[in-house]
Amino acid sequence: MMLKNVPISPSEEETPSAPPVVTPLMERSVLFTSTPRSILRNIPKPSLELADTTFKTLQAGAKQHARVYLLASRSALSNSFHISLVTALFELLFVLYRVIPWDFLQIHIPRIVDTGDWQLTIPYPPLATFQSFVFWSVLLHWSIPTLIIPALLGSLISFHPANATSARVPRVLPLDPLTASISRLAAQYGYPYKALDAAITGIDVVGPQWRILNAAVGVAFAFAEAIFIAPSAFAESRARQRGGTPRRTVTVEE
């Protein structure tokens, strides 16, 4: 007699699986792997208003820094002495550029992509230039009418009211820019470059046109500065003269 349903052997019966063991580390990983939607909704998202505000803040800061740099440059250049120094510096750079026989050092910089090498060229003066008599002669004859004579006469001659000798304690100016600029213009016009050119050919590197033009620019700015500060300078000089005691003259009878 056969049974309808063959009984399953104990070895073939499905044994109930044991529940998985959850460790504290697994609980932390489970907690941090999923983020609640409520937290995601509360995270602030970038908006157009925030971007516009940030851009306006950066723009205002850039304008403020540009204004500060512009005012600093303006105050530095609104000085006739500084303008004369700038023109003298340009002349000096031009003289060095024309007189020095520059050598060039080429440095090859390899590229990442195989499309050739970059070449960086660095100019440098050869050491023999600084041992040459012609080099120092050109610099000397350029500096005499451009720097030495204006500095000497500008320190000795001054019609500025602050240098008045009638006051007890005068505020002496170290250099009168108007006198220095006038002396530079006169020296550039009367310096004997033509006579010196017979000994050293091409000693006038800058040329008479640019030398006189640069000196004339310095004179014009020095006159403008003197006219602007003349009223306040005379008022300060009068105040110092009134506050100071006049010198006592000693006669023969005393």
C-alpha cells in the first residue's frame, strides 16, 4: 500500500533560520547610511538672491581697493619731485638699455605634452661691461646735468617762504623742487655734449630733444605746485614771523 504523500525525512526538513546578530557597529552603519528626508529638506540650497548678494559684495570690495590704490598713486604722483625722479628713472633705463651689450641666457622648459619645448630668455649684462671706461663715462656725463647739478643747486638755493631767515626757528626744506627743476633744464641745455662727443662717440645717448623735454616737464609741474602751495606757505611764514622775537641789534655805544 502506497501513501499519497511520502513523509519527508528529518534531514530534508527545512530548519528555521536563526535571526541575524546585530552588533553596535552595524547599528551605527545602519543609522548613518540613510538620511531622513526631513533633514534633507532643511538644508539651505543656493539661490539667485544669495549669489547676487555675494557678487555685489565682491564688486563693492574690489571698487574700494581700486579706489584706495588710485588715491595712493595720485598722492604719490602729485609731487613735482616725484615726477622729476620718474623722468630721470626712465632716462636711466634707456641709457642702460642702449649702452650695455646684453647677453641672453636661454632656459629650455619641457612641456607635459610632446609638442616641443618652451624657451625662457633672460637678458643679463656681461661682467666686462662694468670694467669698461666708456660705460662709466656715459653714466657720469648723464648724471651730472640730470641729478648732481639739480640736487646741489636745489639744496643751496630756495625761495620758498618756509626757508625764510627772519623767523627764529625756520623749517628748512631739504630740497627745493622748483630750483632743482630749473637747474636741470638749464644744465640740459648748456651741457657740452657736442664737445664730449669728439672724445667718446655717442655719449649723448638720450638725445637733446628728450633731455630738454623731460626737464621742461619737471619745470612745469614744479611751477604748478609752487603756485598752488604759495598762499598757505606765505601764511605759515607770516605766522612764524609774528610768533618769533626779532633779533637784537648791538650798537657801538653799548
